[in-house]
Amino acid sequence: MRPYPPNFTLRQLAYLVAVSETGTIIGAAERMHVSASAMSEAITELERVLGAKLCVRRKSHGVTLTSAGTRTVSDARRLLRGAEELSVTLSSEGEQLAGPLAVGCFGPIAPTVLPALLGDFGASHPGLDIELVESTQDQLVEMLESARLDVAFVYDAFLPSGTPRIEVFALRPHVLLHASHRLADADQVRLEDLADDDFIMLNAPPTTDHALGIFAARGLTPRVRHRTANSDVVRTLVGHGLGYGMLIQPHPDYSHLTELPVVRREISPPVTPVSVALIWSSSLTLSNRGRAVIEFAQAVSWPLGKVAPPASPTHDPPSPPAGGEE
């Protein structure tokens, strides 16, 4: 069958995707650096050539996709990703990886994974333009499926079923105590012995859910005094003697440099380690740049945690296309 050029353009598809992500014509126009009238006309023309109503536009209520619009946006993302890959492949020289690489990272993991990614991996692939995005895990998954990210580092907990992933290392949760706490000299601490103490909770799902699950598994309910989305704030409040904390990600101990002495203690009996995973889209084609991050994550000696063996990922990354890397 001879291929025929479509009656619509990639630009029109990109405009529709922008509308779906911003929820308004004006927001999409600002993102794409065009006028609102040009954006509206492009969507109208796309609807005409496709013969389907793609969205409902209401003043003061934004834009709502129809069922046909939702399907078109999903297909458009795949087409736009393919077009981007074609452009990068043709502009790359030989086997050298080049082009944009968007890597997401759940905030608490960033101090561990980003130095290695920007250092060793970045030095090995100087042609890459690496963009780092820190966000919550649910937002990272959404950005992967909307083609705004290539891969993301997250905790392997509470992820949508079917999310492709590999484990890169694992960490065991621990508690933080003020150096003057009655249990500070113990090698390990039982959560039962902290039941009557104030708890400084890291309120950053899935860390929050995992911590509460650890307490619940022992028939305990922590006495939460403060909640914060910042692990540094947890350490600061503990250092001020306002309670104890629980974190997954270990950090260097700078207590001797400050007036906020904090000690880290293992939990007894030991709790199940939490895996740090590298994930990618379940519906979009993985770029060669994203595949290179996966290979790097399996091979690198991470400074913290148990290094995962280079076993098969939950979903095997696609094989490189004929002709080598882009």
C-alpha cells in the first residue's frame, strides 16, 4: 500500500497536546509561543480534516477533550515522539548520543542519583542536553506518559500496575533522633519505644504511605506533631529536639558542623528495604537516550544502598533500531 501524506500537520498535533496539558487555549498558546487565535484556528482545522470533534471549548471553563480528542492526543504523542527521534537521529554524528534527555527524579532521591547522572553519565555523553525535573512520583508518572520525560528515578512503591522499571539499589528506612534523646546511644531502636514521642513526618508520598505502613504493621500509630515535604526540614526539627523522624534516604551527617546534633539509628527488628527504581513510559517508545540511562543505572556503583544486579527489567527496553544508536 502506497503511503499518502496526511491532511494534518505535526504542528497541529503539538497544539492539541499543549491544549490537553494546559487545559486552556490561552495557556497552550503561551507554551507554544503563538497567539490564542492561531492556536484556536489550528485546533479547528485539525477537527475539520479529521472529521471529529476533539474538544469542547467553554469560556471561563477552559477546554475539555472529547473521547475522540483523548484518543487523538494519545496517538499524537507517539507521532511527535517519533518525529523528534527522527530529527535527533539524522542530526547526530555516528554512534554519538545527542539531543534532549529529560530525566525525572523524586525529590528525596535526588542527592544520590543526580551527581552520578550529571557527572559520569554526562561526561560519557557530552552531546546530550540533560534536563532534570524533580517532582512527586504521581506527577513523574504522568509526565512520562505525556512524553515530557524519558525516564525517572522513583521509589518502587505505589506505582501504577504495568509501569516498566528496573531496580537500581535498595535502602532501609531509619529513624533520626536528637543526640540527647534517651535512645541516642542505642545501636538500634524499636518503634514501640518511640510510640509516646512526637513524630516529625516527611509528608511526601509515597514516603508518607510507606512510613505509616511500617508503623501499622507493628500495630502502632505515630503521634504526628509536624508534617513537612522537605527531608532537610525533618532533620532540622529533630535537631531542635521537637521530635524524631523516619527517612529512607541517608544523607551525610553534618551534625558536628552545626548546633543541631542529629543521630541516625537503624530500626529493630529490621524493616523491609525500599527499592529505588528507574521507570519509563508504558505506552511510548523508549528513546535511545533513555535506554542509555537504563544501561548506566544498571552498571554504576551507587554510593548508597545495595546495587542491583544487571538482571532483566520488569519490562525489557526495546532493542536499538538497525544502524546503531542515534
